[in-house]
Amino acid sequence: MTDSFMKSEHSKSIGVVGGSRGMGKWLVDFLSERGHKVSFTSNDESSQYNSNIELVAASDVLILAVPISAMEGVLAEIYPLLNDKLLIDVCSVKSGIVAAHQKISQEQSDISSQYISIHPMFAPSVKNVEGQVVIFNYSVNVETETELYWKNLFSKQGALVQDISYDEHDRLMGVIQGLNHFNVFVSAKTLAHMGANLDFIKSLSSPTYRIFLLFYTRYVLQNPRLYAEIQIFNPFVKEVTQLFMKEAEILLSLVEKRDFEGFENYVKEIQPFFSDNKEDSVLSDKLIDALGHLLADTSANK
């Protein structure tokens, strides 16, 4: 990219629809800290414009950072005003918003705009994107340099930028997000049902088990509506969680029948899938060791 192109892109005004909370606020802060001119709308009193229409008129680049359920409605609202502008969505589920964009761009073919669909794979509480994943899923009418510019915004801060088609994205997110979230919430609910004191459970848990508790707390205390929408709007989640329930029933049956050999064989059947992933065992040792030191320091400072 030439210096003149970089300066041109950097000078463009950016508008974030849904910029007062969640990923929208994170993007407002992230882009502002890097010298971009950023403004936003929100459905609360912090909104800097009276409407999304006013924001579009004042911006060269528009970022949709609203809930999944609101994406298509906001797209329909602002699309007629996107001529010669760049639109970016950060939706966690791609099939709906991409299909909506394809439909509206055909219906309003007189509008000439650029479109990039991306998914930052981290929570808004993240302060540093180093090691975090940002997925680029889909683009329309986007110049190569423009897309590279946006990828570089993240990669230069240490983020890992990936390219995956939007349909493959949703299929994989059915596992990465859908299965993991489902597992966490069911496990956390089960723990809550047991009636034991959480502090006492923590005091008996070595760092290996505390890792699980850390993530139960992390996810349970975040916005539940976001996770509900990921579970419900991603068409692949139902298939994945049904399989999870089936496997849970199988494993429970082995426990109830006191079938030691069956349990061992159940685990052994999984091992080939993970056999080439031994580096994660090493990484988990380092994570457990680091958490052990952190817990010891925390205890000592109480």
C-alpha cells in the first residue's frame, strides 16, 4: 500500500452503529486510539447523532455493531445512503446478514458501495488484541488495498487475521461458539443446582479445575442475550448440540452401568482426533502453572 493510500484511508470518517456498548464501544475506542475520526449512534442517551441516517451522512465508513437480531433491520435502514461508502459488519452469525446484503444490493442496484463482513473472535472486555483472532468472511466491490488496510489495523497489533467463507464460518462457529457456550452454561447451571458454596469449591480446586470455574464465571456474567442470539440464529448450533446431548446420554449410560471397559473405550475412540495436537498439552501445562502462581500470589496478598 502506498503512503498516499494509507493517509487517504486513515483520514476517512468512521461511524459505528451501536457504539456505546459491547463490540461497538470496543471498536470506537480501538479506532480512536489509532487516530481515526470515529463517531457513533446508540439507542441510549450517549448517542452522538439523532439517527443512524445522520451518522451515515457524516461518515465514509459505516460499521454495524448492533445485536444479531437488529442487523438486517439496520442494514435496510441505511443501505439507500451507502453510495460510495464502505460498510463493515461485525456480526457473530454470517448467513443472515450476508443473505440480506445480497438481496438488498440486487434490489437497489443503483447504490454503489463496498462491503466487508468480519468477526472479531473476542469479548469487548479484551484490552489487547495480541493473539486474538479476527475473521474476514465476505467482501463485495472492495479494493484489495482497502481490505488489506483493515486487516492490517488488527494484525499490526498482534491479532491473528483469518480468511474463511461466511458459510464455512457459521458451520465452524456452531462448534467453536455454539458447542462451547452450550457446554459452559449447562455445566454452570449444574454447579449452581448442587447448592455448594462457590468459594469453598474454589478453595478445593487445583489450577486445572479452577480454569473451568474461571470460564463459567466469565461467560455467565456477560450479556446473556448475545449468547442466546448466537445459539438461536446460527443454523448449525442445533445439530451440534443435539449430538452433544446424544453423547452425554451415552457416557451417562456407561457410568450408570459401571462399565469401566466401555468408558475406557469411549475415551480411546476420541484419542486419534487429538493425537496430532499434543502441543496443546504442553500449552495447558504452562497455563496451569501460570494460574497456580497467580492464585498463590492472590492468596498471599489477602
